[in-house]
Amino acid sequence: MKLVVQRVTSASVEVEGKIVGEIEDGLMVLVGFGENDTTKEADYLARRLAKLRIFHDENGRMNRSVMDIGGKLLLVPQFTLYAHTKKNRPSFHKALSPDRATELFDYFAEKCSEFVDVETGEFGAFMKVSLLNNGPVTILLEKEFE
């Protein structure tokens, strides 16, 4: 499971001209699932994401989490995080199948909502993602259990 985490002052996802998810201060997260991912990885990364201290404290140090600032998450499903690019045309054979990935994405969003408010993109849709990255701060979180 891979997460591309971006600290934002605002972010939104549009599908067919309609905003389906939108946040102010918080994290916009691209979420990708690999062929072997389960709820175990989702549970682990939901906790890590909620507690990731990448917001500034009163001393200007990255010492506060999205929970600490009362921020929100915008989760965007992104199977292309598992692109294999050995050749010029990417292959996605290591990504989780769409049916299983949809279920796991919904599960992950529900787990994250135990910590903070969550908005989401739409799985399988062509999405237009807009964001104002704050910093910029972009972090890759990954977890694979053997």
C-alpha cells in the first residue's frame, strides 16, 4: 500500500464538472493498493497518517498532526502508484484488482474517519484534482507486510 501525502491549505476533486470532495487545511492523499494488500496495511497506515506530524507548532517546527490542527483528509484513489515503468508504456499488473481495491479504499476511508473528517474522490472515475500544497510538503508512506 502506498500513500502520497501532501500538506495542503485547500484541495478538491471534481468528477464530470461536480466537486465530489473538498477540504481546507489538511492532507490530500493519493492512495494506491498493491496486489497483496489487505485490511492489515490499511489499519496500519490509517493510524500513521492521522498521527504524522508535518504541521508546524508555535515554534515553526513540524510537530503537529492533522488531528492536532483539526484538519481533514481528502483521499484520492490512485492505482497508477503501482505502475511498473521498465518499458515506456507503464504496466499496472502489480496493482490490486479494481473490485478488491474499491472495497479496500472504502475500508481505508472508514478507518481514517475514526481519527479525522474524511472526504474522498470517486474510485474508477476520471478525476480532476486541485490543490494548494502548503510548504510544499510531500511525503511517501508505504507498508507491505510479509
